[in-house]
Amino acid sequence: RMGRSAAVATSPPASEHPHASSQGASPTEAYGFVGFILSGVAFALYLLWAYVPDDALRALGVACSPDKYWAVALPTWAGVALFYAAVAYESLCMLDVKRPEDVDGMEELSDAGAIPRRSRGDDPEGAVPAIRDLPLSEVCRVLYRARRGRRRVRRRLAAERR
């Protein structure tokens, strides 16, 4: 035996539970459930309309239904619209990016809220270093240099820690 007493986690009573309701499901849950069921029924009706021949639909009493062309056209249009929306979103994001020739220098890649690099001597021995922003030149040197250059950077960073 371990000799320790185990703490048993218990949930609060239903009356104290923050999401408890005396009337059952909340309106949001009910609407979500109804929406889920209705979307399943609508999809089943779409599949029936798309795959059942028009003669069989007329025999079932469906007198007016759209042309079967739309069974293929609507999903195709929806897919193309989704693709267009993704491309348009990325294009709008790219409008906000500065061109390399418009950047005057490394100063523009920082802001007033940046925390500059401090010397490692300010941190107590064995402590986790304080949060700071890395200079872009150091990031690029570590990421994009050859293996030989990475070893050099690691040695320099190790020397700074001492």
C-alpha cells in the first residue's frame, strides 16, 4: 500500500451546475438539433430527386420538379464559389503586404511594442530566459544558412549563455 489517500473528483450537483436548466435543452441546443435533422432530410430529398427518374417522381405525386441539370450544376457552382472565395481572401490579404522594394530597412519590420534582446547575464543562473523578440537577421541566419553556418550560430549562442 502506498499510504496516501486518493482524492476523488466529484462533479457538482445538477442544481449547482452552471449549464443546468430545469426545462431540459436550451433553445440553442434545440435549434441545433432541429437544424441537424432538417439538413439530413434535405440532403436525402436532394439525393432522391437527383437519382430517381422523373416518371417515378410523377408516379409518387411530385408534379413539378426542377430539371436534373441542376442536380449537377448547383454543387459545381458551390464548389467553384468556395474556391473563388478562398482565392479572393488570399488576394485581399496579399494587398496588405509591402513589396520588398518599398521596405526602407529592417527598422520597419519592428514596432514600438517590441521587446529588444537583452544580454543573457540579466537572467538568473538556470532560469528560463525572459520573453524577447528575435532580430530578423538572427532568425534568417538560423533558418536559411547551410548546416555549417547553423553550427556557427549555435556556438555563438552557447557562448552568450556562459
